[in-house]
Amino acid sequence: MSDLTRLTAAEIAGLVAAGETSATEVTQAHLDRIAAVDDRVHAFLHVDTEGALDAARAVDARRAAGEPLGPLAGVPVAVKDVLATKGVPTTVGSKILEGWRPPYDATIVQRLRAAGTVMLGKTNMDEFAMGSSTEYSAYGPTRNPWDLERIPGGSGGGSAAALAAYEAPLAIGSDTGGSIRQPGAVTGTVGAKPTYGGTSRYGLVAFSSSLDTPGPCARTVLDAALLHEVMGGHDPRDSTSIPAPVPDVVAAARLGATGDLTGVKLGIVTEFSGEGAEPGVLAAFRESVDALTKMGAEIVEISCPHFSYALPAYYLIAPSEASSNLARFDGVRFGLRVGDDGERSLEEVMSLTREAGFGPEVKRRIMLGTYALSSGYYDAYYGQAQKVRTLITRDFTSAFEQVDALISPTTPFTAFPLGSRTADPYQMYLADLFTIPTNLYGGPGISVPCGLSDGLPVGLQVMAPTLADDRMYRVAAALESALGTFTPPAL
Ligand code: GLN
């Protein structure tokens, strides 16, 4: 058997179902790969060796007994440490949750188990999913397998790096402003943010509840679609979950893979396709546009004038929601508790716990959000940002009256060197310049590899109307069929 870690999820599921390999062999191959490279990459915060092998053996036993297997049976998956996993440490990249073992599984984790996937462990992330480089993890940064001196993106850098380093064929991410798509772009992998409400937030540690969207990460568009189908769909335990079937993303990915985009009309976002992005990123984007045209797509330029205000609006709305959501980390209910010597008041203990448990970026967000919501400033900051959010939604609505989907580079720049943007928060925030509008609107967006710039991956973003996730998979799969996938230098 060739190296099992090089296979796609679709291939692994096929081989396991046919009995040509076992879930146990596949899982062991990935655990061995993690043991060989993760001390350099640091994609994982926790590897659940025993849990993974138990799950794999259970799949093999079901197959031996002739019982039906789930659609991704035997396929290993790495889960961002933002999702609650029963009995398995869940830290959100923060010291404040160190040692917490949730008493329950997030809905998505339950669905992954039901589909027969094998959870390898929990992946590294910026603390509370706030960041674009994974350098704000309280447990040290993850490195980009393309160049170990560079960032893998964030906040879900661990999930993206695990894919690029062949430590896992599938991973779960969460995208509040770009945390699935931006790591996908800078690691040469695929990352999809589903329609808001299309994937369950039950058991997802909340950052910004009106924006947070869990989604699939993979090395191919079809694999992302297969994972999307398994993890998505209505969940009565999430009040903002949409009671609608998952769009047929797998069929759309297969259709796209035929390389025919006849009749598909795409809009290039004018504001995101000129200055503001590195020349190498724009060059790869332009070449991809040519490839899409050759496959029959009709391409027009569309101006979305309010997209330029998305970043400032996001940095009021997201911190405001975070300042409220993070109030629950008080040293009483979860994880860390500092200074409880029997003498100090409850308030002192809470304050000492939060002082010790949260890192500087999280504290910055809590302060920003508290300020934006404070009486006398609420209308000027939070209220104004909500109005901008409405205008951005209108830009999307009017664009989708003219085209089927919008395209842009996923990120303005490729993977930057570790440490180069941590001193200036604004420079870090710019990484999500092109991904944030989609979150404010609530529609789906995907990043698909579209070329290299100076040897580093570039991503193309496809944005579609709400609940038309299938459209973005079709376009992304078509581009992948024309350009192929991108493999980093051997680790
Ligand atoms: N980088 C953005 C932030 O820091 C987005 C993060 C995310 O999508 N979770 O808030």
C-alpha cells in the first residue's frame, strides 16, 4: 500500500469500504506521521492516540460484521480546539481553559463520530480564535509546512497546517472573520465557511455569536464538500441553526470537477482586485481568472463600495460580542482558578483568574468591546457598525442580482514570517481584509489554492449567496481541475 497519509479522504473512505485497507492501518499511519513531524509543525495541542485507535477499531469491527458504514468511515479528522470534545481536553488555545475536559460533544463532533470518522486530536489556534497567525495561542505557534519560519494563518492555523503536513486528510475549523479561509489560502489547502447557521454552533466556544461559523478544511474541494455534508444541517440545539437541508455540495463539487463553467456568471470584486494586495497574489489571481474564463465562465467586474468599511465594522461588532461571551470565564465554572486562598473575595479571585488566564490580544478585544458597548458610545460605535453591516449585506444582495458568485483573492498577502506582524495589531487584522465581508453578510465563502507567489501558496475566494453553498463548491472544483493541487516541500 502506498503512503496512506497522501490519500484524499474520498480515496481512504473508498479503500476502507472495499476492505483494501483498514481504518486502524489508516489511523496508525497518520499517528506515525504526527509523531514524525509535529514537533516541528506543532499543529496539534492534543493527540488522542487511544481514542483514535478505539474509533478506528470500532469501524473495522462494524465492517467485519457487515454493518453499514458511515460515509467517511475510517477517515481521520483533526478538530480545531474550539469545539467541545467529551473527555478530551478543550482549551480554545487559552490558559483559562487549561485542563478542562468537556462533559459533552459538540453537535459537529457527534456527527463526525456517527459518520465513522476517526478524531486524531485537537488542533492549535489563536486564543479564543482571535488572530490571523496562530501566534496568539497560549501554547506556542504553529508553523507553516511550506516554510517553517512562516505563519500557517489563523486562527485555525493548526487545522490547515495538519492538512498541509499530511498529518490529517480532513480538519474542522471555525470562521468568524476568515479563520478557515485565510489559513487555507496561506497553506495551499481548501477551507470553506458555510452559510451562517448552516453548521451547528452547539459546543463551539463562542467568540462572536452572530458571525461564528464552523466549517470544513481539506486538501481537495471534493473532500471539503464530503465533510461539509456530514457536519452540516439543522440542529435544534442551536437557536440560529437554519431549518433547511444542506445544499448539495458534493454533487456541485463533482460537477465542477468536469471543468465546465458554461452559463456561470462570476463577479470580480473591484475593491479587492487592485491595490491592497501583493503583486504576486494579484498575478496568481489574474491567471486563475483566465482559467475560469477558458472553462466557460462569464466574468464581469462588480463594485461593492461598502466592503472597504467591513474591517472597521468587524472590529467593533466582533469584540463587542466577545466582551459579553467571555464573561463566563470567571474561574468558577471552567478551567483555571487563581488566588482562591479562602481569604480573597469572589470578585478578587475572578479578576486574578482573568488577569492570569487571558492573553494580551483577548484582553484587547474585551476592552475594545466593552468600550464600544458602553453607555454614551453605543450608538456611535456598535450602532454605527451595525448600520455598515446592513450596507454590506445590500452590496452582496445587489451583486447577486447580477452574478452567480463573487470572486477575489482570499488574502492580500502570502504567509508572512513568524513575529513580523505581532507588534502592530492593525497589520495582523489586515490579513482578513477580503474575508470579513462574507461573515458580516452571513453567506458562504471558500478558499481554493490558485497558484504560488515566490514559492508560497495563494488562495482564490469564491463567495456565494446565503444557502447557495453548492455554487462556490462548483466554481472552486472547476478551478482545482484546471490548476491541480499544490504540494509543499517534503518535511
Ligand atoms: N483574524 C480575525 C480576528 O482576529 C478572524 C478570526 C476568526 O475568524 N476567528 O478576529
